[in-house]
Amino acid sequence: MASDMKRPDSQGKVRDIYDLGDKLLMVASDRISAFDYILPDEIPYKGEVLTRISKFWFEKFKELIPHHLISTDVKDLPEEFKEYAEYLAGRFMLVKKAETLPAECIVRGYLTGSGKKEYDKTGTIKGIELPSGLVEASKIPHAIFTPSTKAEIGDHDENISFSRLEEIVGKELAAKLKDASLKIYEAAAEYARERGIIIADTKFEFGMIDDEMILIDECITPDSSRFWPLEGYKEGEVQPSFDKQYVRNWLKANWDMQGEPPHLPQEVIEETSKKYIQAYELLVGEKFVPMKESL
């Protein structure tokens, strides 16, 4: 955050949010989180990559689902933020204010992570039965919807069953969340595969404006998804990734998960930044140039 900007009205692991009345100004910082901790080091250009990828998807899929994005143009910044245009360029979204629905809508297209651990024990993921014989990085025959509750910073999200989601938001809205999540994921996964990226899984957030459900927060970024390179993909192996799995792997090898997380080595910071930028360039199809350079 620019050092003399006013304090945000609320702050997530990555985003600073300013309440503008009927709108919000969402600013993606370069902070990085892992295992529900905010790490002490920032990843250069990360916030801008997240914002510009989200903008790309919001625009690409606006016919599939309405979204909250109004503008990412510095000309549309509220007057009190214009002096910080160089910092904010590329990393802010001016969005409609919506009532956030209390669930993270996770879609899994490949078997990995916590889903793989559960499958190995039970043959299911959150009560959804999967074919036998799947291994690490296997493609799931049909993408599955496995929601979770949305935790406060420092707490862990709790995976829940679809029936529990129905209890929380109602049957009709739960069905809409599932259908929209699967529809967006499948369209994005097909597009990304053509660009050389496998979207193994992702999570969405939705909100309500009046009686309309809209897509909010970020959309299919390296923070909210697992991105694997299509080239070299091999079932049965842990895949390299374009997302923060690189950081998670380093932490697993160098931290006992006790106390505060350690500082990342400069090499890990630089390589992670490169991975985020590479994901942007593959998906969007253009070279990443920081927005401040075009002001």
C-alpha cells in the first residue's frame, strides 16, 4: 500500500477494501498468503497480475454471469485516490457493492491436494463418489463442486457438503451457486487448455445485488486456482505450477508450521513473481508490462 494512503475500511489476506458508499475500491496488494498465514514478504507485481487476470475473465465471461467490476481505469478513481494513481494503476478494481454470500465455491477438475488425501481414504470427496484407480493429478471425469465456508483471517476455511450449503443459503441459491461455478470453470478450463494451462481447481465468490446473483472478488487467478503447465503434464506425479504452490512447497520443506512463517529467500520471491507473470502472459496472450509505465 502507498505509505500515506488512508487505512482501508477492511482488509483481506491480499486485498485492501475502501467503502465508497454504493461502490467499493478493491486494491490488490503484493502480499502473499499460504496455509492461512500472511507471509512477511511481498511478491513483486503480484497484485497487478491478479487484478488484470480477474479483469480479463470478468470481461470474457460477462455473458455467462453478471459481475461486480465497474472499472480499472485510473481516470475513474475517486478524487481522493488520484494522487496515488501510480501505485494503484493495474491493481485496483472499482466494483459494485454486493451482499457477499457466505461460501467459497470450489470446483475441482483434477485430483490433488486435500481432495487427493480424502479420496485415498474414502474414494470420495465431500461425499461425492469418484471412480476407483485415480492417482495424483488424475483428471476427474466430470468437474465437481465442493463448497467451503469463508473463514476470517487466521482461521481455516471449513469444507462443507452440498446439503450443508443448502442449509446455509437455501436450496434454490445453492443450486444457482453450483451451476454457475461449474459453468464458469468448464468454459475457463477449455480456454486455458488451448493456451497451455491446465486449471486443476479454482474457487469463486458470489454476492447479491437486489435479487441478482453476481460474481465478485477475484476470478480464476494464480491465488484462487491451481494452474499447471499443459506441456509435460503427467498423471501420477505432483505437477509444477504457475501459482503459489511454489511458495507452499518451500514452506513445507523449511517450516514446521509453528509460530510465525519465515521470510522467503530472494530466489523464491523472484521465481514466484515470474510464475505469476507467466500465467498472465499465457492466459491473456500479451506481454506483461506494469501499468505505471503507461501512465
